[in-house]
Amino acid sequence: DTQLEGAKTLVAPAAMTAETSGAGQADATATIPSTIKDSEDNDVTVSHSIKDSEGHAATNGQLKAGTYTVTFSASGYADVTQTLTVTDPA
């Protein structure tokens, strides 16, 4: 999509976290919003994708400890990203 100067933009949500059920498990599920705000404080329904630190697609509910990038997309807006950190329980 082409974005014009001064156009509304998506605003990334706060950094997200999730926790696995145990060390070495790949079962974490992050709470990822389906609606985020734009630069004019409007709610925008978004889709998302998750990629691991190597750029490979990851599936929510099958995440292991590590850092991921969540990309939010909506028609008419440039994509916006946020970090998702998954940890093992202490």
C-alpha cells in the first residue's frame, strides 16, 4: 500500500510477553491484540504474523523461549512491528 505524507499510521501495542509451561517447552501462547490504535486514536482491526529471531514463521501456542517479532497489518496502513519475549518459568 502507498502511504501519503501525513496519513494515519498504526501505533504498535506495548511490548508483549508470554511464558512456556516449563523449561524447553514449545507451548507458550501470547495474548496478541486483534485491534490496535492508529495515530488518530481510532481502533483498527489488524492481522498479525510472528517470526522468530532467524526470520522464520512461528505459530502462537507453539512458541518456545526466545524473542519474536510480531508484525501487525491492516489495509491502508503501513505494517508496524513489536517485540514478543517468551520466557521459561522461573
